[in-house]
Amino acid sequence: MSEQIAALLATLPQDAITLREVIVTLSGRVHTLLLLILALPFCQPVPLPGLSTFFGTIIALIGLRLCFRLEPWFPARLLDRKFSPRTLGRVLTSTKRLVRALEVMLRPRWSFLVEWTLMHHLYGAMICVCGVFLLLPLPVPLSNTLPALAIVLLAAAMFERDGLVGLLGIIVFALALVFFGAIFVGGAAAIDGVRQWLSGFPAGD
């Protein structure tokens, strides 16, 4: 994985680069590599609202296609979105470092947890849901970290056929569901409390 990312870094043009050009350069198992590149920058406790909506949309689309075992597809508007070589270079450099750390622990094991058709559908569905979580504009710590980490683990598991890492990804995904469920339930309770508090005031003349 790190070699393919390094190759992409070496071929970055001087001017703006589009998502279409990135996909062409990656080739091969483009969906898993693209998932890693898009999700790894969010594996930190501070939300990145400027990027999370766009990247989350792409991740959700990839996950949806993976769920049905289809090749990645994106609208032309997304494919032609331009990125600064400097910005993309920083993302790829940090991604390469983290991928090298992942490669130390990744190896083919418990491959049935990846290669089994049902699991492949499940991985795609979980990645799609995590992409939706990422694109939500929530200024809450860890709102990017948990879904991004689940995406990274699931994508890495598919890339290296590592069922153990896939199992870890499923566990992190479950934690993300609990986390976002608590946010939504807590938010609804807070809104209801404010509504009841306001209803206690007498109506104006």
C-alpha cells in the first residue's frame, strides 16, 4: 500500500489535480487505497468540517458500491473536483506514514472473515454508514475519529485479507454506532427540554 501511495506522490503535477487523475494513477485496488487516503486524515480527535463533508460523500459512495460488489463509480462533478498539489501532497505524506505503521501488523489471516461474500457486503455497508457519519457537520470531538478509524481498519482488512483487523473494524464500527446514537438521542432530549422550558412562559398579549 505504501509503495502505491509513494508512486502517486512522485507523479503529482505542479498544478491542480482532480479526483479522476488520482483514481487513474492508483489503478488496481483503487477503492481500498482511496478509502485509506480519504479516511486517515480524520483519525484524530479534532473534527475537520471543511473536508469531512466532501470526503465523507466519496467514502459513502465507495461503501455503497462495495456493498453490492460493484466497481467504484462517482458523479462527474466529484471526479472533476480539483485539489491543490500541496494539500494533496500533505495528505498523502501523512497517509503513507500511517500506512507503513499499519503494514507492520497486517498479514493474511482469518481470511474467511474478508473473502466470505456476506462479509464483503457487510464491510461495504459499514463503510457507507461511516461515510455518512463523516459528512455530517457535527462540531463534536471524536465525531470524525471513530468512523474514520473503522473505515481504515475495514479497508486495510480487505486490502491484505486480514480477518483479525476486519474484526477490529467491526468493533470500532459498533462503538461509532453507540457514539452517534448517544449524540442523536441526547440532542433530541435537549431540544425537547428547551421546548418544555419555553412552553412554561406565559404567551404575550
